[in-house]
Amino acid sequence: MKYIETLREGERVSDIYFCRQKQSLTTKAGKPYDSLLLQDKTGTVDAKIWDVGSQGIFDFEAMDYVHIVGEVVSFQGNLQLNIKSVRPVPEEQCDPKEYMPCSDKDIEQMYGELMRFMGSIKNSYLKQLTDLFFVKSEKIAGAFKKHSAAKNVHHSFIGGLLEHTLAVVRLCDFYCMHYPLLNRDLLLTAAALHDIGKLKELSGFPENNYTDPGQLLGHIVMGSEWVNDAARQIPGFPEKIRHELQHCILAHHGELEYGSPKKPALPEAVALNYADNTDAKLQTLTEIFKVPANRTGEWIGMNRLFESNLRMAGKWD
């Protein structure tokens, strides 16, 4: 497969890509053309179909896999594909991992590690609760392994939700070893379930976009409600534990202006907020510095999220 990140001006390309966007437009001279955004796991590339009525142009839509034949050209300093022929390809013939951003870590190994953490929970009610989500429901477990943790910013790839959740659980486990005041069972359960609402807030791949309930309610509220409903299915589940667990989920963004309905009131909620923020911020930096930047110096320029001009630390001898 000819990956997008390897394309060079002047090359002729004949391969399959995922069509992320498609727009039917008109030139200034009144001639119709199609503007596409093609994607594989390495990135995206702008593409144009200038002769939309030619024999080699078959009907297709955005979110289709398409086989294209075209030429790589340069337009205003960026690479672009001029497409000569295109046809849709059945989804079952394509491996999503070749076309969607995907975790570079082994998904089954990560899930196994998460399950080992959950297996160490001693409270029988919390153990039953995590089992409802991660063990007894193949549907939830399957979706959790494949889902992203965000549309953009951090962990916006297949396996991203699992990778982020595991990182937060690891950090919380570390906190518990150093700060005895923390209730480990409560904190690890909250860490495992803090973003469970993202399964409802975001659609799965290839769309990876906000659902209507996700726009209206958000993953924090939906996650808290989902956990509350699941806990009520467990006979005798203590109301106090349920409320404390919900509080940790509702407060895990830390501040009201960051989307938390509540500010942390429990030590475990404070710890969860710090763990979540740590992994989100450092993964964001990882993704910022992973993407090649067209720059002449070391500095990448002002970043809106961090409100700072960023660069990597120097490599010392």
C-alpha cells in the first residue's frame, strides 16, 4: 500500500484510501468538480476530480473506501492528488487499521492489564460493577477496545479510549501506593469508568464524531447515569458507594469551566482529576511532537491549548 505520508510530487498512485470528505463544487468558469479528503492511517491528503463526467469516475460518497488512480501534484506548497479514475470498494475488503489512526500498542495486552487491575479490587460491589461493563458484556468490551477517547486533541484513534483509561488507572494505582488516605477500590473503579460515557458521546470509527446525545449531554453526565443504572442492577449495592463513585466521575475534569458538573470533594476525585489531566496533556504533547512540522527552527509556534510556544528539550550527551 502507498501510504499518504510517503507521497511525493510527480508520482502516479493506484491504491485504496478512505474518503473522509466529499464536496461537489464549481470552478470560477462554471465547471463542476469534486473536492475530496482522502485518509489512511498515516494522514490525509487533499484530492480533486476535475473531470467528474469521465468514464472512469464511478459513484461514491463520503465515508466510502475508494480505489483511486491519480497523480501527485503540488498546489500552494501542499501535495494534492489529481484523480483520473475512482470507484468504491466494499468495506469488508478493507482493514480499518490501515485507514484509521490506531494505537501503536497491543489492544489485547492493554485490555488484559486493565482486567488485572480490576481483578485486584476487593470490594465485592465494585468488583461486580466493573464486571458488568468489562467482563459480562461482550458488546461493551468490544466497543471499549476500538473506541477513541476524543474526536480531536488526544487519543483520537482506534484503541484510544482503552489506552487512555489504562494510563489513568496506572497513575491512580501509583497514587494509592504513595498516599494511604486514598481508597484504592473506589479510585481504581472510578478511573476505569471515568470515560465510559464516551462510548455514547462519540460514534465509532470511521465517523468518530459526536452523537446527538453526546452534543446535548456530554460523556460525563452520560457516564455517571450509566454507572448509576448499572449499580442499581446489583442487589444491595450501597447508596454511599454509588454516590461517591458518581461524584468522582462527575468531577473528573476538575473545574466547572472544563465541563465538570461538580468540583472534586473527595480525595479520590482529586486524584482522578490529576491522573486524567496528566495523561491527556502528555499524550497531547506526544501527538504534537510526533507530527512533522514544516519549520526551520526547533520551536513549533504558539499552541492554543498550552498557551505557549513549544519545543522539545535538547538531547544531551
